Amino acid sequence: MNYCSPCHGIGAAAPALAGAPPLPCQDSDNFTELKPYHRKCIYALKLNVESLCEKNGIERIGFLTLTYGDHVKDLKDAQRRFKSLQTHCLKKLFKAWIVVIEFMGNGRVHYHLLVVCREDIRTGFDFEAVKRGNYRSAGTYLRGLWETLRNDLPRYGFGRHELKPIRVCGKAIARYLAKYISKGLANREP
């Protein structure tokens, strides 16, 4: 089985929990240490993500990360707030989405969404310039989404958030999201 390690370069930012086995590498489809139910969930997620990307076109797919401003650890509270966000905000902004919940190392609830935008957000987007803090390549529509999210998300308790187009194909983003499922399982409290 392939595992992530700091020398591998993938997953280096996620320190291993004391006594916990290393996480499966995102380059691998081998999740043999997970329970069969979780492997089925990961497989279904991959199929759904690939289908979403194929149906809507990669240029309309965005990756949205949401973190609560306060340290929400209670899943019921987190889900109540997120459901309100879906009802009053996400339905207006996006055609569809897939959500993966991550339990961070400190127990906080955190969300990763693959969203279907109503317009192209990828064409002309300079990923390397954005890494350096230069956002000028973002189109008008994407900038409008950023502004709306910046204004609306605090009402639902969210603080840090990020929406970017995806760089790669549906298969790669599916593996990336699957990594968060396995990471979340490793960080769950007993």
C-alpha cells in the first residue's frame, strides 16, 4: 500500500496522529485498511465526482473549502449550520455540489465541496500567479462568487473559505476528495 510521508511530498501538511497508521497516499486507490463500508463510500464518491465533471465540464467545476470561524466540533451543530447555508445561499450560487466532511486533527468540522458553477471559472485562471497572491487572472463571474461568499458565509458561522477552479481531471479531484474521507476517519474521536 502507498502511504503519505513528508518525504513523498503529498500529505506532508497533515501530521500523523500518535499511534495512528499513516494515511493512504492520494495517488493510490488502495484503501484496504478501511472498513468495507468506507471503501464503498470512497468508490461511490469517485464515480459521482467523475460523472459530475464529465456532465458539466471541468471549466465549470470549482473546489470550495469552508472552515467555521468558531471551533465547531459538534457534528449536529455543524450540519445544522451547513444545511441553512445550503438552503439560503448555495442553491442560489451553484447548480449542484458534492460535499465531503473532514474532521481536522483538533476535532473541528471542516467542509470540502466540489461545486458546479453556472459559468466558466477556469478559462484564463493563472494557477501559478494565484499561488503568489496575484488574483488578476480571475474572471468577473468568479470574482462575483468570491464577493458573495465573503458577504454571506459569516452569517452561517463560516470564517476562512476558498473557491478555486480545479486544475486537473475528474479522476484526480475524486482521489483528492477521497483522501479527506480517509483522513477524517483517522481523526474521528472514538
